[in-house]
Amino acid sequence: MLVIDPGRLRLADLRRVWLAPAGVSLAPEAWAAIEASAAAVERIVARGEAAYGINTGFGLLAKKRIPDAELRQLQRNLILSHSVGTGELLSDAVVRLALVLKVASLARGHSGVRRVIVERLLALLDADILPCVPSKGSVGASGDLAPLSHLTLALIGEGEVSVRGERQPAAAALAAAGIAPVELQAKEGLALINGTQISTALALHGLFMAERVFEAAIVTGALSIDAAKGSDAPFDARLHDLRGHAGQIATAQAYRELLAGSAIRASHLTNDDRVQDPYSLRCQPQVMGACRDLLVQAARTLLIEANAVTDNPLVFARGTGAPDDEVLSGGNFHAEPVAFAADTLALAIAEIGALAERRIALLIDATLSGLPPFLVRDPGVNSGFMIAHVTAAALASENKSLAHPASVDSLPTSANQEDHVSMATFAARRLHEMAVNTAHIVGIELLAAAQGIDFHAPLATSPRLAQAHGRLRARVPFYEVDRILAPDIAAATDLVLDGTLAETACELFAPLA
């Protein structure tokens, strides 16, 4: 059971939600703040004060006062009118994350929603009833209005949901699970759709995928060093301590430990006339270490955002630093921090793939690797890994275009009331495609490096790398003559994406945050 402690979520908690459905509850002490915030909204309505989002219109219509008798209709209409998303549906993992993030934000007690709203969100998670949320339609400011509206539709018995992969009407799924739809009251619709939870969930999804391709690429990079009979001298701790970057120091240590005990390395310690290896082998700690530093930085930003209150306006009930109930309009919904985090993740993901592609190119080039051309015994009759490298190059090039920063773009919306936006939702959404591209590149490198290791038999690689090699060979045999290589690439990529490859050296990779 995952207990959501508002403001204190950990990345480990979020990884758990991302990986699989889990029972979820709210820390008991959080309910008091929720109830105090809802009571404050009731008092404000009763006093007849004009308060944005509670008894006014929205956006440029904020000056339009709404009669008390129409407040419930106002909130329902808000959800219906803002459910304008397009594109493919978000994955179940992203929707689970978004639901947890929304619960955590509302439960901080500054959103003015009743207890029943949070209870229903928890009920959806417990029943694994996941709203169908189109992936496109948010500019990452004013909150993720369209996708969060689709998320909210299920609460009011509208729209569609996914139940263990089966798409069905929300009303029917709720009825089958014994969950009653709610009728939204003052402030609740706006609180549910205002916020950065979709952008943040997408960025967390990108972060967790980036972690896997990063760790797998460290393993395949070490395998490539041994396959090409590269040197382990560039990973000497003294070199990296002198520069001082934490990521570089950590990754250099990982390479040292992965390569420790290699008979292949021992065989050319004293009789190798090469002075220095190409950068794609030698400079791995510098490049991958810099990527790790970006992952750590993004993880910190996203963890702060996961624990934040990001809707608008925010309610400060009397006794929470305010002499009386206050409703403050601000801009916590602006997802610029998420956009910047996603853009830096995109850079890291692209560079991980770019460096792996260069190592593949090195391995198939007999003049650099000392291995048979294109890693096959009878080149000419056999093309070997020639076109597998072309695929890797195509994917690496594609990632370069996708890595263009999304946060530098802004397009005014809502009749120029919302005149600067973050584009965080797209910035985060494209990370999945980039990570899958890089996973395929790393998968191809795994095949190529394992092939190179096999050519050095009976000399063996290190014990750790032998485990990684063995996991591949349990699924993919040695490439003796030309065969359809696409299934091999798919199998190797699965080892990258499911974390299996990195498990061979899991203790070398400390959690990012």
C-alpha cells in the first residue's frame, strides 16, 4: 500500500506507481487540511464575495459574476467545455502518475475541494479505473486544462476509462466498481483541471525511461570497450577527481567495476601499440557523467513539482497565516520548471543515443575495432551489422531534431490573457519517443558488442559483463550468417527497456534522488 503523504512524495514512490497498479491511501493527518480548505470556500460563497474561479467566469471572463444558484453548473460546464484533447491516449502508467500527483496536490489543503473529491480519486486508483486522456491539447500554462478535464470526466461519470486495458464508458465502469459519480461544487472543477500534473507525469515517465537507457548504455559501452580491446586507463579515479563533476566520477567508477577482471583486457595490457582510444570509448565518463548530472537535476525539479500545489486560485483558510479566509490568484500552474526539466532530459537522452551510435560505427569498422568487417565471419557474402548501424544512425539523427528545446516556444492563448506559455506538455510528451529511439540504439550496440566479445573467445570478458552477455545470448544467438536481424534488435531493446540489462550491475547505479 502506497500512503500519499502530501508534500513528501519520494521518487521511489512515483517509480512504484509508474511500474504497476498499487493500492493507494492518504495519510490520515491530511484530511483536516482538505476539510478546512473546503469550509473556507463555503464561507466565501456564503459572504457573497466575488472570488475568481469560485463564483466568476474563467480566464478573460473572470469579471463575469456567476449567481450562487449556477455555481454547480459552472463547474460542470467547465469540465465539459475544456475536454477538447486530441491524439493518442496517454499510457496507463502516465495516467496513474497524474492521478497520484493530483491527489497529492489537492491534499495539501489549498485547493478548496471537499473530502469526497479526493476519496473518489483514490477509489479510481484502487479499482485501477483509469480515465482515457488524449495526449495533445495543452500548452503547459493555465494548467494542463484539456488533459486534466478528460481526467476529471470520469469523476462525474462522463467520458471513457480503461479498466485493465479494456476501454469502456466511465459511468458503466464506476457502477460496476460501486463508485458513485460526484456533483462538482464551487471551485472543485477548476481545482481539478488547473495544475501541472499531466506535464509532470509525462516528464516523470520520461525520466524513468531515461534512467533505464542510461544504465543500459553504461553496460553496453563497457562491453564495447572490451569488444574493441580498448583501454580501461581513461577510467582511473585520479583523472576524474581532478575535474570534480559528480556524474563523471560516478560513471567512471561504474566503468572500472564493470571491466574489472576481464581476460580480454589482460591480454593486451603490455603489447598494444595504440596510445589512445577514440573518444566514443575513452570519453564515456565525461559524456555519460554529464548526462547523469542532467538526470539528477531534472529529477530534483520534478520531485519538487510532484509535491507542489499548482492550481489557481489558492485558498488560505483562516488560521493558515491569514486573519480570515483568503483566495489568492497567482501563477503556480505555469509549468516552466517542468518544461526546462523535460528539455534537459531530451538533451541527455539524445546524447546517450548519439554516443552509442558512434560506438556501433567503431565496432563495425575493422580498421578501428580489429574485428571482422561488419562483425561477421564471411563479409561480402554476408552484410552482417552494416544496416543495423544505419538504423541506429537514423534514430540518433531523429533524436537530434526532437531534442530542440520546446520551452523556447510560446503562443498566446485565451485572447492574450494567457500571453506566455511553457509548452511543457509537449516537452515532456516527446521524451517517450526519444527514449524508445535511444533504447533501440543501445539494443543494437548490445548485439554488436556481444558479437565482438564472442570473436575474442576463448578469452572472456569480465564477470559482470559476462552476465550481461549471457542475458542477451539466452534470447539471441551468435550472428553466424545473415538472418533477419529485426527480431534480434527487438529482443535486445526489451532487455534495455525492462531494466534487465542494467540488473547485471544494479548496485553500481545509485537512485538519482
